[in-house]
Amino acid sequence: MSLTGRIGRMLGLGLIAAGFALGGCQNVSKGDYNAVMTENQTLRDTLEKEKTARTEAETRNSSLEQENRDLMARLDKSGGPGFAAGGGGKGNPNDFTGEGVKTSTRGSDLVVSVAGDVLFDSGSATLKASAKKTLDHIASTLKSKYSNQTIRVEGYTDTDPLAKTKDKWKTNERLSGERAMAVEEYLSSKGIPKGKIYFAGFGPDRQMSTKKESRRVEIVILAGAN
């Protein structure tokens, strides 16, 4: 039974119980009265547990979003000692090409950005079939030239509130995290060791010049992380 249904049921039982109390036991047995009161208390206990679980879930979500913001702040200040020798040496932005692919540096890290519209349909976290060719090339380059590096896959969205998919994703942070995870899992399936790659969702943080550019997944090759 849904939360709303339980509340309605509890209110109905309360009215019945009140009627029993006012009308006495002429038409209703004591056993029936006690059964109603027991069910009413059970529903109250269930509602209280559900409220507690919902509060805990909201607290966990807020904590994860704060961790994402803290990580973003550290990324802005980060600067590594340079790429480790072996597996590619210095990062080269020209190593990565493909539809919707742009490369840049962030401190000493190499950032490979792939347009969200190339990877996913609107409101979806399922990779397009056409996106896999681009990711195949990225995976091949990561394995051949950056095998010693740790990879962080970062998901981003624009600032528009979720509309049609709000019930599914709840927040932009969750959608961006699911998209980053989809890319991470695909790269892992192509040979990137799971111990060398992880994902994070940042939602509308770090906006680009346009909403289209803001919707993206960044594959960050971490400098000096072996």
C-alpha cells in the first residue's frame, strides 16, 4: 500500500474507533474494537518507519551532493606532478578525436570531453549505439597510451530543472552520475581495468558557454595517479 493509502486507511480506522468509543459496544464486539485499534497502531508504526527511512535517504542524498561539491572544489585547485613515465608519458590532447570530442587540460590532468547529445538521448542514461564508436576509440587510446593512469569519468548537465524525467532521476546530479557510470562501465568492458577507473556526477556544476556544451561527460586522465 502506498504512503497516501496508509494515511487514508489510518484516518478511516481512527474514525471507526471514535465511533466505537462513542457508541459503546451495543453493535460492535470488544474483539472487533481491539482489532481496529491494533491495526491503527500498526499503521502508525509503519508510517513512522517510512518517514524515518525517507529522512535518512534525503540526508544521504544531501551528503553525496555535498561530497560532489567538495570534490569539484578540490578539482579546481588541483595540479599534479605530471603524467607518469610509461603508458604515454605527457598527455597529448591530439591523441583523442571523434564526434563531439574536445580535449583540454585542467591543471596537469588531461580532460577528454564528449558531448552529452552524442552519447545519450534527452533524459536518458542509456548509451546510443552510435556513441560506442567514439568510446571505442577513446578506450583504445587509453589502453595504448595511458595504461598507467587513473581515469575519472565525470558527468555534467545544463542548469534546466528536470521536467519529463523528474520522477525517474529526481535531480540533475543523479542523472549526471548515471550517465558517467554508463560511460565508465562501457570503457571497463573495453579493457580499462576497474581498479583504474571510477565515476562522479556533478549535475549543473562547471557550466560551459552554452547549454548544449554543458551537457557532457568528461573522461579525466589524472596526472601522476598510478
